[in-house]
Amino acid sequence: MTNIVLTVNGTQVLREVEDNIFLAYFLREQLGLTGTHVGCDTSQCGCCVVHVNGTSVKSCTMLAVQANSADVTTIEGLAKGDVLHPVQRAFKEHHGLQCGFCTPGMIMAAVDLINTYPKPLTAEIVRDEMEGNLCRCTGYHNIVKAILAAADEMRPVVTA
Amino acid sequence: MKISERAFRAVGKPLARNEDLRLITGKGRFTDDFNLPGQLWAAMVRSPYPHARIRNVDGRVALQLPKVLAVYSGADCEADGLKEINHNPVPSTKYDLKLTGKDGGAVFIGKHTLLPTDRARYVGEAVAMVVAETREAALTGAENVMVGYEELPFVVGTVEATQPGAPILWDSQTDNILVDSSFGDAAATATAFAKAAHIVSDVFHIGRVTGVPLEPRAALGDYNSETGRYTLYAGSGGAVRQKHELAHVLGVEPKDVRVLSFDVGGNFGTRNRAYVEFGLVMWAARKLGRPVKFRADRSECFLTDYQGRDLVTEVSLAIDESGKFLAMRASNLSNVGARCVSLSPLSKGSGLITGSYNIPLATLRSRAVFSNTMPTQAYRSSGRPEVTFAIERLIDKAATQLNMDRFEIRRRNLVAPSQMPYRNAVGSTYDSGEYEINMDKLLRLADWQGAAARREDAKRRGKLLGIGFANYVESSIGTPKERADLIVSPEGIEVVIGTQPAGQGHETSFAQVTADLLGVPFERVKIILGDTDVVSAGGGTHSGRSMRHASAVIALASDDLVSKAKLLAAQIFHVAEGDVEFDDGVFKITGTNITTDWFDLAKRLKELQLEDFPGGLWVRRDNEMHTPVFPNGACMCEIEIDPETGGIEITRYATVDDVGRCINPLIVHGQTHGGIAQGVGQALWETCYIDPESGQPQNGSFMDYGMPRFNNLPFFKTEISEVLSPTNPFGVKAGGEGGTTPAPAVIMSAVENALAPLGITGVEMPATPAKIWAAIQKADRSALAEYI
Amino acid sequence: MYPTKYHTPKTLSEAQKIFAAAASPAYLSGGHTLLPAMKLRLAAHSDLIDLSAIPEMHGFTQKADRLSIGAMTRHHDVANSALVAKLIPALAGCAGSIGDRHVRHRGTIGGSVANNDPAADYPAALLGLGAIIVTDKRQLVADEFFTGLYQTALQPGEILLQVEFPIPQIAAYAKFRSLASRYSVVGVFISQNNKKVRVAVTGAGAGGVFRVQSFEAALEKDFSPSALVTCSVDPAYLMADASGSSEYRANLINVMARRAVENPGKTSCYN
């Protein structure tokens, strides 16, 4: 058991955790943040993506103790009160989700992509960069559209 | 009843979904999100053998481990009187083809006990359960349960399992064949074949795949010793069905089981039948006096989620000089796995073997066979992609053999709108459709005119361009009964209904229908699903039934509700019932300027507490609707093959889908997109391959099961065609299966089209780069000189 | 995952001490192979020693004609490093082609190299560039380092600190990915440095990553795709699985090698 202190969605939490607990299950089972999902055992589906210190990670492949002193953002921390994040809004407007199970990881991945990708996003870039997230319902079509729409809103075209 | 389009304000609009807010903010309620105080964890001990006698289950070592509380075997289940899961696999609506055993008798299905007492019949079958304080302790316990196995000969192949001398799975049977039925007119078909100018034949194996809903299956069981009631949290395709089946397993009345199924992380058929773990966690909760939870790993899902397809079909077409189809002969063989959970795929496909074509005569033999594999179940568009593959691939072959244009041969044989309703040669009656118009729309949508130029362009880049085409017709039947409660309160209208979405947007599209029927704003309608203590009856979601059944029963219930509300208004305003008129949400008292609406009536009723209206302003309506509908369409895709690597890129994909009335185009297009991905997945990447030598499944994780991904699919062009069905009030057909149904056929049509310059045919699904490359090596590669 | 004890040593010597004292320890770098294996109970370690806090294992340094990369440097940082992009752009591309963006945010060059997965990309880059592997005990050349499937010359407890890459005139990587895992079915890393050519292949070798001397000789004579047309690798040395036969892999080695030569400075992904 190890004591860890971390910030989750802006709130500091202090917990004693077993060393073999993954961050995803720490969030789900100890903090009750069940929006972060786990869809596979091999770090491939991306349902568990959260941000650790501003970077997307697969929280099923990171131990909770490795997040000691980190700043973690989950899907629950993305909206500001009742105001949805542009990516959340775009997913709804463009029907970028069906069953919704992959959606939290998908949205967290998309936010990371839009925030950090150094060049303007195209459909091809979105498809390549989002490869670490699987969806079984949408055929990806509307997710790509949603991400591009959110990117347009978040990263207005800069004209030189 | 007739629906007035005049009142449509919500119906037909691409409204964003009511479901989404909770799902995009992390507030969904999936099974594993629920936990109960004092909860224990279950883990399964699974058979490593495809076929083995179970000599004994020894839990002594496991029970010595920390936190392990119990080890249960099949003998324990039997001793407690647990019954089998009564899957009721034989489709039985008035319009399903009647499948029987070999002698025309009942179908032997193989009892599905929660844990077997005699043998393990497939790799991954649960043979014992360990319950412990934590999941990790339960898993460690499971590793330490000693099961005495005696390995038995096994068979996993679909055709192999039918052959004389094949190992037999069930002692009471003389072979593995559980269904053997024939349909159509064999004698007349034989005569037509004898006269035919051309006969085209082929054999296709539509291989085994699995649904891969991204939410791994999970279950949380509880038992209240004071009330004697069980509770189960488990995602499914219909909580009401699960309630009844699990009550049977536990030997209690259905009222003593409550099933909660809220957000379901994908289904695609895999969750439509109960899983053994569902019964086991409830039973263990009673035995141990604490709630018990089970959560499958992805690898367990790959092994033991109900799987799909696995059909071998032999088909022949008799064709006259002019290219007219005269008759068809088919023999379909479905691999149901170790026990029979569902015959939906075989039955569904059987009724559609003639596809979209006017083939006057047909004969069909439908068989099902046991094998040492995970049971199969309906999987996205159960049975229809298989038979669509057979007829469409066969027609492509016929076009080549007869040296006819593949579109022309189809046009010459499509069922015409004037023939609707059209009864096909095995007895299915297609309700409506404009099949040739679908084709024409598609050729425009897919820019068929530009295809030749694109082919040349691909060639310049060293790529073989292939164009695939397929028509399809599918059937939406499903459980015939549905119930809706409509409850009016001053705040809004609630609709309680027994369908079970897993992403299909019922909370939105049903609200659209209700809003327009009652003339209320869409925002004031709320759909209630998924808790059997609230939802008293309902058929669940499968076979594309939900929109059609829901809109029909809600329409009937709405009529009842209007009548009841008129009665109420008459009492409130002291007039005769006949003096209350209803139009588009407004009740008017004839000859006065008094008007009122639903919410006002509900408010007044609440204040007045009239005794004629116990429980307020609400109605319950049951509906039984057997008549099937036949969604249909046409589909085209383009692929480019890199002849040096065998790699395939899908460059274009277009569909026209006649879904009948489209309630919400945003949702319907989304259904088509997802359906396409699943069908394409089977054609190109997905397979549950079971090694015939070892009986071991080879695809146990995303490391080895190829999934549709962001970067192996293109944008799709999808067009909805609305030819209203005459069979139900709104004219709904279905929109969930159209994407999948033609997809394997259209992709393989494109693969063969691309490889046509090399004379390659018969590439099997999934058409992997390695297979394509190997086929190219065996072919005459002189044609490639122009490419490489 | 079986119980384990997690450590975060701040110094090399502390890490070494913890390792020496533990029953069945493992060093933890990015964790994207080790942790899934432990999660699936395919591996069990009494102690996990996280190397991420050890300063000398991070970052990039240019030393004359070499580029040194700390073992704990994450794939994402290699892919996005301006220095790597300037000196060995194909290496940046290679790092950017590993796994997916979330995996690249965690996975490290040292972890990938020490694991030596037969389908991983970095082993091909190291062998194809003739890298030097610096450990807490010694320096090894890549040709000596990769010894077999998941096998390296690392001794128990030895810590990989840096990888030093000679800076080539030309380097390129081409890979053909698995439909499922997205690992390389075949990946070919090619470099040309002072007229010497190295061709390293991952994903295909029955014994892990390997060099193809016949390709190297052909390219040293004529660094062009056409020089490779008549070259081949004997399928007998290659693996076969659901992604393809050994003959298919032999073909892909040739195709990927040609495409690498056609695209100098780049990493090209197929399928």
C-alpha cells in the first residue's frame, strides 16, 4: 500500500492504494468516476483515455501509484459546470456516439489531439492520430466529422 | 390506423439525441458502474479443452487461499435444483420459416446448464466458479481449482461436424445434426434446372466472427432474503426476456426477479441471450448472503461472448438464354456451436435465399449442426449478410459466365414494384420496395460514370482498382409483442416501453413519434427503459424490430390516451364526451372557446382526484404484430489493391437504403455507418478462427482480432430512401441492419473485380493482404506488368 | 495482476540496490508491455522499479557525429524532437509510428529496446542505424545487443541508460502493419553512412530483428530501389503466423526495403 496525493478534475485527493491498482480502476472504484471505461486488456481500445499532466494516456496501462502528484483530468472534469467542452458538444451535434461506451476515451483523445497537434487537422490526420481508440458502433464517420468541427471551433484558422 | 403527416414536427428531423448528455459527460450507467455494499467477486474456471469429460472439480486448494469464500461446480448447481437457460432458439412468429429436427420433429438443443456436470464442450466453457472478497482473489482462486478432465475427440469445422464418424457432442444423439428442414418446390425446381440454358453454382463459407461490443459483459447479482427477490444488473438486449429466463433458471416466479439494464455498451446480438454468469451471480448471492459481481476480461469476451455467422451455403441458379433466373437451389448449414442458443441466423437467411430477385422456383435445405465451439447467436443482421453474400456473389459469377453486364443481369431479374407485395419462392412476402430505383440512385451517388477514369488513375499509381456492387433485401421480424405505457403528468409525458437499446437512440426517436402523435413538444417526452420493476413487458431489441414495434404500439396507445383524455375533459368541463375534440395537442369543447392541453388536464386531474382515473391520466397498450417488413437497398464500393503487398484500401463506399419511414435521419445514417463497418470488418479483417488440429480459438484479443479502425475506413455516402411499408402505422421498415447486410458481398465483389485482370476468383473472407498476395502469386501475373 | 511493490528510485544506485534486494524484480519504464503482461497474469514481479525519476535517463544530446537519447525518453518526445527531426528524421518518423498517440505518450525507447519484441520498430532502427547501447555497466553495439526473440545481451539487473545513434547521410523506414495489433508484419530500416549501408528487418525474423547483408551489398553498389529487384531473403529464416507466411514476409522485406529507399528521410506506413 502506498499513500498518493494527486489532483483529479481540479480537486486534490489523498488515498492509500495497493501498488498493483491501475489508474483506471482507482478512478472508477475508489473515486467513483465511472465515466472512464475499460474495454480491453491489451491497451488497444482507448476507452480508458484520461489526461495526466495534460497528456492523454491509457489509464488501464498506468498504475495509480504512477500518478502520484500528477494532475489528472477525466471525462467528468471536461465540462465547466453546465457548459460543455466544444468536443463534447460536437460529438452530440454530429451524432459521434451511439452506445457511448467508447465515448469518454474518444472525447479525451480528441481533446488531446486538437490541443497538441502542431498542424491544422485534416480527416486523414484525425484518422491516423485517433487510431488508438476503437468504436464498434459508428464506423468512425461521425466521430471524424465531430472532431474536425470541434477543431475548427477551438483552433480558428490563422491567416498569415 | 392512419398517421397524419400534417402533424409531423419532430418525425423525420435529424434531432440530436436525448441520450447523449449523460454519455458525453461520463454519467452513463453501464453494468460495471454499479456496485453494492459488501459485494463479492466471481471468476470462472474455464475449460482449456475443446471436448473433455469432467471427472471431478476439486476446490480444496482454492478454498485455502486468502479471501476465497466459495468454489461451485455443475454438481452444486444441480444439487440446488438450478434449471437450464430456456433459450427457446427456434423462431416461432407466424412468418418465420419452420425449422424442425431431422424427422420433422422437435429440435434437440442441448441443455444449457449454468455449469456442466458431464463434459466441457468448447474451449472457454465455464466449468466452475470461484467467489472471493476481491476480483484478484477470485482469479487466483480460479487458477487453483483442480479440474479432472478426460480429453475427448472433438470437431470444430462446420462441414466436418456433419460427417459420419465425427465426434458426437450429445450422448442422446446419433450425430451432430439438430435441424434438417426443406422448403420450396423441389420437383418443379428440378424440372426448371433440367431445362435451363445455364446453371451457375458455388459454395461459400461465411466464417465465424464475434460482436465485440466495447463494454465487456458484466453482471451484478443480489438477493434479498426478506423479500425473497433477486436483482440483476446486466446489460442485455431486453431485460424482460432475461427476467423470465433467469427466473426459470433459479426456479422462482418472474415477479421475484428484477433485472436492470440501463446503458448497454454495444450489443449487435451478442447480448440477446442470457449468459451463464448472469444466473450464477444471483445464485451465489443467495448462497453467500452478499451481492456478487462478475466482469469479463476482453479475452474472456473473445472466447465466450456468443459468436456469429459460420454458415456454409451451396447455391445454384438455373438461368435461361436471355439471362432470366428460372430457379434456385440452396443448402445452408449453420454451425450453432456446442449447444443451440438461437436458430435465428439460419431461419432468417432461409426466408431470403432468393434475395431481391424474382426467382419463380426455389428449393432449400436448411441444416444446423453442433460442434465443439462457442455457441453462435444472431449477430448484426442475423442470417441476412450470409444469404446476400451467396446470391450476390453467385450473380456476379453468372454475369461473368454468361458474359453479361453485372448490372444488366440484375435489372432483368429484380422484383418490380408492381409485383409488391411479392411472395418469394420459399414463402416470404416482401411488403414493398423499389429495387431498381435503388440501383439507379446508387449508381449516381457512387459516381459510377467516373469509375473508368478512376480505374485508369489507380493503374498509373500501380494499384488495382476494384468496384463492388450488391443489392440486398433483408427481413425484420422479431418478437411480435410489445407494450407501451403512456403516462401524462403536468410536467411531461413518460413512455414506458420494453425495447432495450444499446446505442440506437430509442430515447430520441420514440420521443419524436410520441411528440407528434400527441401534439406535444419533443422536449416534454421521456422514454423509460430497462428496469423490469417499471417495464412490465416487452420484446427487447433485435432483428430491427424496435422502431416499428414501438411506433405501432405508441400509436395505438396514443389513440387510447386521446379517448381517455376526452373522457377526462368531458368530466372536468361537464360536457358530453362527444363534445370534446382533439387536434394536434389541443382539446377543444365544441361550441365554446374552451381549450385545454395534456398537461393542463393532468394538472386538473391531480387536483380533482377523479375516481374514474386511478393512477392519473395514463394508458397501457399491448400490441401483437407478426407481419414482417423487408428493408432493402443497393450498395457499391471501390477498393485499391497494392499488388506488391496485397494491401487493400477502401476508397469509396456508398449505399442507398430503403428503411421505410425514417423517424430520425441523423440516427439512421449513423446506424448505416456502423453497420457498414461491421460488415466490412468481416470481409477484410475479422475472424474467429479455430484451429482444427487443436480445437483452440486463435483470436483472443485485439492483438489478433482485426477491427474496423479510424484509418482503415473511408467516409461513407449514405442515402435514405423512404418507401413506406403498408404493414404498420408509420410505414417503418428498419434501419439497423442495412449497412451490414450487403457489406461482405460488396467488398468481396470489389476484391474479385480488382483481381479480374489476373483471373483470380474465390478469395475467402477475411481477404487479408497475405491471402491476396498468395492468390496473386498463383495467378498468371503477366497482366501485372502494366501496374508494377 | 498479482500483488507487487512499486518503487521510484531517484538515482541509479538506488535502483540497483532495490533490484539486488528483491525476490523477482523488474524495471518499469513506459510499462506498455510489462503492465499488460502483468495485468493478464502472464508475468508476476515482486517489485516494480520505476526508472522515470532517474535524471541521466532522459533527453537528447548531440555529441559530434552522434545523437544520444536517454532510455526513458518517450516515443512522443522522440517523434516531436526538433533535434531528432534535423539529424535523423526517419528515426523521428519511426518513433511516431509506434502504437498510437496515447501509447507514444508513455512508451520509452529504452523499454522498447530492452524488451526486444520481434515486431517492435525500435530494434530495427537501432540495428539499421548501427546504434550503441549504453548501460550502467558497459557499451554494446546493436549487432551484439539483440540476441533473439525478446532476448538481449542485458544481464539481470543491468540498466539501459542511453542509446547513441551515429548520424547517417540517409535513413528511411518502411513498415507493413498487422491488421489487428498494428505491430509491424515487416519493417525495414535502412541507413547509409559513409558509403556503408545497413538494412535491418523487424517483424519477420524467426530469431528477431536481423540485418540483410545481400541487400546492404546491393545498395552499397547502387543506392536505388532497382538495385534490390533481384535481391531476396530466404523464407527459411522467417516466421509465419496469421499475418502471413514466411514467403509473404520475404516478399514484404523486399517491397518495404525498396519503398524505404524511395523515401529517404521518411517513415512510411502501409496497411
